[in-house]
Amino acid sequence: MARAPSPRYLPRSMNQHERIPRPAVEAELRYLDGDFRVLKPGTYVRCAVTGVQIPLDELRYWSAERQEAYASPDVVLQRISDLGLTPKA
């Protein structure tokens, strides 16, 4: 009768390079022109207008002047309109 393999010889996972899920933690960033600097590590920032969580790897829109993140280009235009500013060309 065949014996089952010992657990120490079984592979740890199907893909040993998988990322281990991290808990969602709000990051603190310093927004620069065309880049940002992480001041406090985390997985997301909040949109300044809508309050929705924006994963750091999906963050594309922010204002270095106002130090705010935005969820989409539409939200940027909404913020500019709310402040009574005109979009820069």
C-alpha cells in the first residue's frame, strides 16, 4: 500500500512568486510635479473630491499645488470648476 508524501516535500504554493495580500492601509504622500513621494507607506489614498479609495498603483491624477489626489479626469474638472478656476491648456 502506497503512503502519502510527507508534508515537508509538498510544494508550498502553486506560484511561489504570488504576492501576499496586504491589509488596506491609507498612505500619506507628498505630491510633486509628475511624481509623488511616499511619506507613510500604505496601499491607497483618498480622492479629495469623492472620498473613494485610490490604490497607489492606479493613482494617475493629483495636484501638487493643492496636495490632493483625484480618482479620474472628470473629478479633476469637477474640482477645478468647484474652485472657480479655469483649466490650464
